[in-house]
Amino acid sequence: MEYTVQKLGKLAGISARTLRYYDEIGILKPARISSSGYRIYGKKEVDLLQQILFYRELGVDLESIKK
């Protein structure tokens, strides 16, 4: 299954802006960019986002998660 920024954000309970920020800092890159410029996320990225959100909930900063 593939998700756009909006759909994944809604599914994960975070804003689309957060997903764009994660892409910007290189912690969560989309699987691909559609021909119309939309970020598309797949299963691998959804799993990675789940891990990122888990560590964020524990209070780990994004730089440490990225490493």
C-alpha cells in the first residue's frame, strides 16, 4: 500500500508538515515522488515512521534517532 503525505499523516496522527520536515532533515525520505510531485510512502517508510514516533514518545531527539 502506498500513502501520500496527507494520508500517512492522518494515519499516524501527525501533521503533513512534520512529514515534510522529516524528509527535509533526511530522517524519513519518501519511497518515490509521483509525476505530479507528491511524496509517496510505502510499507518500509511506514515501518520507519513507526520507529521514529516510538523513540520521539520516549523523548529521544531527532538527531539521535537519525544516527
